[in-house]
Amino acid sequence: MAVQAMRLVLKPAGVDETTAEDKQIILDLLVDEVSGASTGPFPAWGRIGDFRKAETLVPFTLMMDGRMDTGAYASDAQRQDFLDIRGAQLGTGKTVMLRSGEDASEYEIARMTPLIA
């Protein structure tokens, strides 16, 4: 199985550009080059927000079940956010869902960039 370390940039669908930047998700993970899906067994690392605005930044670990663990200082409810990317077909323009409690938001994969050439 050939895997590639990739950086994905996900933007919330249907919002203005400023809001999209403030809520974007940057995620580094391994992608199976044959199936186009995220692969493990390791967690993935990422952040939510615009790096130019510290107040929007939230680092997280994407667990193998898709749960976004935002760390020890987050409430239990905040650590239950779920990014439905682990089994998704990954590619520019594809969409994934972010679930936070009863709320769900659609995110589009804006870019996929190899981390290692």
C-alpha cells in the first residue's frame, strides 16, 4: 500500500471569505494513493482558524474514529466534535461533514498538498 503525507485545507461551504478563513481546517494526514482515503493507524494533526488571528486558532488531534480532540483545556462537549474524513474519498472539491453535537457543517477540500516530495 502506497501512502502519501498530505496537508489538506478545508473551508466551510457557503460562507463569505473572511468567515471561511476564520473557520478553515488545516489537517496533516496520510492518504492511501490507491483508495484516496485517509489511512492510519496514527492520529492526524491539525488546526482550526486563521494563523494570522490567534483568537481563532484551535489545535487538535484527529483520532482514528474522526473525533477532534482539542486537548485538556477543552470541555468534554468540545472534545466530541467529529470530522467525517477518515472513510471519505479525499480530493480537491470533495466535501466532508463536521459534526458538533446536533449541528453539522459541510466543509470543502480546497487544497491537498504533498508534505514530502
